[in-house]
Amino acid sequence: MHETDPVAVTILRELIAADGSHRSGESLGETLGCSRVSIRNKIQQLTDADFQIEAIRRKGYRLVALPPSLDALALRALLEMTTPLYFLDTTDSTNSEAERRLASGAEAPFVVVAARQTAGRGRLGRKWESADLGNLYLSAAFRPHLPPSRMSLFTLWMGLSLCRELSNEYRVPLKVKWPNDLLLEGRKVAGMLTEARIDADRTRDLIFGIGLNITGDVTAFPEALRTIATTLQSATSTPLNANRVTAFVVTSLLTAYEQFMAGIPTETFPQHWQAFCALTGSEVSVRGLDRELSGKVMGINGQGQLLLKTSTGQQHALHAGEVSLSRGAGT
Ligand code: BTN
């Protein structure tokens, strides 16, 4: 069955909209303009493709569960949007894939989702562990054409928006760690990597990549990550489905981008950040390109810089760097 099979997508959308109730084969047939037998055959194909669909005589069909791993058909059924979504079972890096598509002239925005990556990239040249099928590897590509000076809050805005939306939707105590991590109870649940091509006066194109651990098995992560990483699932007793969470993330990110382009209130941004900030009040050390600083995090300023007060009382505004918590500092 092809991932864009229109009959399969429509049946799934009808069953998703029925929200756990049954839909008769007859009414599905009427909606789709095809026979009950064709519906039954398509339902069988969906069941073979890992969709759990209950069939009860005289009641009809009920969607019990979507496939547990990321699935192109499930995402198409969940997301009714005009923005193109490219789904890949495996790619090197969704950021690289988005970059290639932009270079070959693809219209933006678009979204690339992969079930796994073979060369996932993190910040500062690090590797991003990307083998687990329960986790999300996503890049959204844009051509904002804004002056670079207007982009300073972009990644922070996207991260904060996602943090707020996911916290509300899944009732989890997510926090943002400057500049672009999401933490759950002190452990990393998501990392973001923004890559841009900038001309002298405008940001030509921009790729916002996010790796989000949804239902993956942390015990299967490399040992070094097991104690510092976690999943969204770990903080909620409701069973999560990676496809539903991904659809929610895609919608939230595209909305956040539209809001950013419309103009966000930069003066009040630090207050909004503060509400979800994992670091304020913590003693941290910051490794920059040319120096290392230790001090107390006071928050961020309107340009998205981290405000750090050292033991001498001097306040520093740090634009880019890697923040690591000092030993003994609680967040
Ligand atoms: C970090 O915390 O260092 C940032 C990690 C960003 C990982 C995501 S996964 C999807 C996208 N593709 C990549 O190669 N990297 C980003």
C-alpha cells in the first residue's frame, strides 16, 4: 500500500475522527464512494501494515491503535496540511536532506521526518544518536528572507513554543535549557539544531532540526546517555504514540514559525522564557570559543543572550556557548 493511497488515508482520517467509536463499512463506503467489500479489503491491508483496527459485525470498524513506530501513512492521515512532508525510513540526517532539497530549489516551507538517521548531527559537531524507532528526527525548512538581526531569537522562540505546547498537551513538566535543549526532570528529552544560509542582508534559508525522544528505549541508548537522557513517555502514564506526537510537533512548529514571521514581542520574551527556564538561579559553567566562565544564571535578555553573574558580581551576556551545570548545582 502506498503512503499516499487516498482510500487508505481517508479511511484512517474517518476512523481517527470517530475518536474510538465504530464506523460502519456501509457509511465508510458512502463517504468514499466505494463498496463495503473494497472497504473491508483496504482495512485488511491496513491491519497488515500494523494499524490495529477492530472489526465487529453490525457495528463496523474501530481504530484501536496506530503503528507504534513512525509511519508515513499514519502521519498523512493525522496531518491535513498543505506544507509538504517528506517521510524517509532512513536518511543520513534530516537536516542534510532538507539542505539538499533546498539546494535543488524545493519550495519552502517543508518538513522532513525520518524514522532513523545514520549520521544524525548535534550542536558543536557532536553526533546525535538516531537509531531508535520510537524517537523523532525532524527538520523543517524555511526561506524567511528576514535580515539576520531579526533572527536572533529564532531557535529560542521555536524551542520555547514547543516546550509550552508539549507541556500543556501531555501534562509534563518540560523545561528549556539555553540555548536549545528540552529537559524533563533534569534529563535531556530533545535537542535542536538550527542551520542557516545568510546573505549580507537577509537569511536566505533556514533549517530547524529537532531530535525528540518520544517512546524510545533509553536502556538501549549508549551507556553515556542513559543517565542524562529521557523520553516524553517516561513522564506520563498515558501511553504515547510516536505518530500522534510527531503530528502535534509538526503543527506546533509550523504555527510557531508563522508567529515568529508575524513578529514576536522581543521585550517580553525574557519573561516568557523565564517561566520554563531550566537554568535560572543555577550555578553553571559556560565553555565558549575562547574562554570558560562560571557563575549564576540570571535569565536571558531580549536578544536571547544568557545573563551570567560571576562571583565578582560582574554580569556577562553570552551569545553562543555551551552551558554545562557545575557540580552540585541544582536545576
Ligand atoms: C543537540 O542537542 O546537539 C542538537 C541535536 C539535533 C538533532 C536533530 S535530529 C533531526 C535533525 N537532523 C540532524 O542531523 N540533527 C537534527
